[in-house]
Amino acid sequence: MINFSDFEKKTKIIFKDKKLLEQAFIHRSYINENPKTSLSHNERLEFLGDAVLELIVTDFLYKKYSNYTEGELTALRSALVNAVIISEVATAIGMNDYLLLSKGEAKDNGKARSYILANTFEAYVGALYLDQGIDAVGKFVNKCLLPKTPEIVSKKLWRDAKSLVQERAQEFLNVTPAYKVLHESGPDHDKHFTLGIYFGPNLIAEGKGQSKQEAEQKAAEAALKVKNWLD
């Protein structure tokens, strides 16, 4: 059985209700294979944690970036709490070692695992909120997630690259960017795509991702750098 006290030591957050902590790590698939488990899966906690996390991040951004418009703050918040960033944070604090999954899910370390980690992070936030309140969650998020903000701001990762590159291409070159799949590999549950962004017949840049949408965003970001259109 997983020893969650090790995770408590790692995060230096000791839960009053140990069952809440354990429930945050229980994936639906685990319940299907272990129906006699006394606890439920973490989806309700995830629902709560998503809202609590959004409030904390919104409050932080509102106070720190007073010159940003509502639209800019919304885009920045979306960039900060997206599944990729949250999954990275969850991995960094060791959540992957404590997941309670079915045997099938446990074998998958691809895209699906990233989403499970992101959802588990939100469930943990929900559990911590119920166990210790909003201030405790605020300290936790401030320590592990909010430090990502300066990089997102400095690299302008909060701006939608596809929208921005289309705007610039039409403004400066009078062309509309087009995207084409250059390469794809991997099984269906763990695909990897390489897409090119074209201005007319010219290949401007390439991007890679675990979905076509992600690869398009990466290609658009690369094109913005190539054309020096970020500022």
C-alpha cells in the first residue's frame, strides 16, 4: 500500500484527515479494479480544487498585473493553469509516485498520464482546501505553481500564438498562415506530431506536440520568433 506520509514529509503539509489526502490520488480506474475500496475516486475533489485554484490564481494575477486588461488576465490565467503546466508541477513535487491507478492506466506514461497528474493536482488542492482552508492552499500554490508566472509573462506564453501569428502575417505580409502535418509517430494513445507553418508556399517553422493542436501552437510560437514578431 502507498505510504502517503512520505508525500506529506516531502510537501511539509500534514493532513488532519488522511482519507481526504488518499482520496485525492484515487483515479476512477482504480475503483473499477478495487470495488471494495472504502473511498471514492477523486473527481468531486478535482471539481472543487479547480474552482479554488482558479480563485487563488485570479486573485494573484489581479493584484500583481494591475495594468493588464481583463482579456489579458484571462489569457494569462489560462496559460498558468493549463494541464501541461499543472502536470509539470505535479511531477516536480512527486505526485506521480502516489497515484492509485488500474494496472492498465499504470502502464501508460504518455499524454493520458499527464492529464491524470493535472487532475490529481486539482483534486489535491480541493482536499487541502477542505482539510485546512484557503490560506493553506494559497501557500501551497504560491510555492509550487505561481513561480511559473514570470517565465510565462517574459516569453509571452499567455498570448495565443496562432491568433497572434495570423494577425501579424496578415498585417505585414497579407497572407494567412497554413499548417501541414510533416510527420506523425507512435500508437494511438501516445501520438507525436510534427507540423509546419507555411506563409504561402514557404515553410517558416516547425512545431512538435502530442496533438495536432499542440504542434500547431508550437509551430506558431516558432514562427513568431523567426519573424521577430513577439514584441
